[in-house]
Amino acid sequence: MSPKIHVLHENNEWTIHLQSRLEELNLPFELWHIDEGMLDLTGEPPPGVFYSRMSASSHTRGHRYAPEYAEAVLAWLQRHERKVINGSRALRLEVSKVNQYMALNKVGIATPKTLAAVGKNHIVETAKRLGMESFITKHNRAGKGQGVKLFHSIDALQAYVDGPDFEEPIDGITLIQQYIKAPTPHIIRHEFIDGKFFYAVKVDTSEGFELCPADACAVDDLFCPTDGEADSPKAMFEILSGYRPDFIDQYEKFLQENGVQVAGIEAIWDEQGNSYTYDVNTNTNYNSDAEAAAEKYAMLELARYLEKELNS
């Protein structure tokens, strides 16, 4: 068999743009839809390079065991020394914000103060322990803003936990996190390919949105930790020019130390100008309107990177 680019994923809508770029470059590739199935551990993987696009939000699309299946596949590939882009460590970061924060803190990157409550009965007590007037909740294994709610009192949290709208996290871990009040309603998402900074996109949060910038993601209820007011109507996603803050070097170090080659890293600034990193997405997507305006195309860059890895 000739070597190919093998793309491991569980969401066709998030893969179609990469597929188009691979076809544009006339590259040999195969899509592996990882949901349920059988894995022969006595067999040997085909030749080529393997790129994992597994998502923490797979269970919201009916693919409850996709990350577990992907972890088994990645272990199999790595056992046979296949070249893997975003391997086992990247997957562990994708499905656990606790792992993300610990790894970010290790290289000196600030994250919001966060406590983890394991089990529904410990959420309110954990929020009391946090000791902050305003705070947010979020799921440890999430994606698409699952479980992200802003509270300004313990009583409001108690009513939510006791009420019918409570969202049970898939892994049983709810994070109670410091609320970062931003002076303007935006966050910045930093995109990396081959472990190197490619561009940053400013995301307008004034109307409420899903942080996923892909065309397939719909605007939904606000969950970003900011509630400022917009100065004027703007595009929701805007790629910044001339932007490279000093902490980009820390981000690249973080990615290198954790074996992550492709990622989007999200940060927010408080009213004092302090930055906080609060999410690492190793299944990153890109917004076509923002890219067309900036004439920067991440999926094309990603396809070229996979081509380089296939031929090296």
C-alpha cells in the first residue's frame, strides 16, 4: 500500500474543508470516521501520516465513545511507530480542561482560578470554597460551551443545580471558575499549525456565540466569560494583522512540550490588562469569511503541512 494522509475524526461537517484542500493539492488521503467499531490489535496500521481531529464535544452528536475509541487507535498507531499529528497527549488535553490548565500553568501561562467538583452534590460547596462574588461553571469535558453559566450568587447556583435545566457533565466533573470581566466584548483565539503561530482571530462576543468558528457552528447562547457592550457592529470573527504578543512564545513551548502540532488557544483580558488562557482546542476549525477578508487560509496551510509530513 502507498502511504496516505489518514484523517481521524467523528464529524463530517468539520472535515469537509480540509478534504477540499487535500483534493486541491492532489494529495492521497483517507477519512477514518471514529465512533464505534472493531480494532484488531494484532494487525499493523497502513503506512502514512495520521492526523487526529477528535473532539471533546463528540457525545453531543451521538458519538459517546469516540474519544475512547480514538485513544485506542492512537495507542495502536504509536505502538507501530506511525507518524501521528495530535497524538495521545493532545487527545487527553482535548477532553480535559483540568489537564489543559495544569499543562498551561507548568510553562507559566496564567489561567482563571478554577476548582473542580466531582459529582453534582459537591458543586455548591466548591463554589463557596472558590470565594468569589461572580463565577462561572463549565464542564471539564465539553466543547460548544457545554455547562458554561455565569452566576452572581451562591443562591443562583443552588437554584440551577436543583432545577430541571441542570446539565450533567459527561465525565462527572464540573469546573467552578473565576469570572473574568473584560472591558470590551471579545476574546482572541490563537491558531497554530506545525506548533507555530499562524494567526489570531478576534471573536466578538456581544451577541452570544459558540466559540467554534467553523461555518457549521451556529450562533447560540452566550457563554464566553465576558459581558461588556459592543462599541459598534463588527464581524463576529476578525483575523488580526501585526499581532504577536510575547506570550506566543509560551504557547509554542506549551504545544511542543505536550506533543500538539495543531491547536487553537483562547484567551481573555481583564480590566487591568491581564491575560488569562481558558481553553485549548486541538480539533480547531476556521471561519471562511474571516479568512477571505484577511487572505489567510489555515486549512490550506494545514494541508501543506500534512503533505510535508507525508513526504518527510
